[in-house]
Amino acid sequence: MKQAKFSVEENQVDFLNGYKSYGFKDKSSMLRAAIDKLRQELELETLKRSANLYAEVYSADKELQSLTEEPTAPWPE
């Protein structure tokens, strides 16, 4: 595992020092979990923005709407 050096605020140090009360074995595992959670939340926000943009494009594109609303042709027998 790689190591990194960074600065945190005093209240963040106090919070990290309580790692045991949150069920973590050490401060590093608590910080890794927090970073993973933040990454997931940021990725989810990116997906939501992307979905909203696709919805805007779809709602403004009548030709695309008609293509997706056309009934599918039956399979040849």
C-alpha cells in the first residue's frame, strides 16, 4: 500500500482519533473508507448529471423520440 502525506484541520484529527468508536482498526482504514465513499458519491453525481443531459437531449429531439417509440418489427420466420 502506498503512503501519502497531507494536512488536516484540528477537528479532523480529533475525528480520526475516534476511529475505534466507528469500528475501524486504525486511522488509515477509516480514511480509506471515507475516500472510497466520497469517490462513490462523486461518481454517482457524475452519472446523475449525465443522465439528466441525456434526458434533456431526448426531450428536445422529436426525431429520436419517434425512433424509440416506433413498434419493433417482428422477427422473420
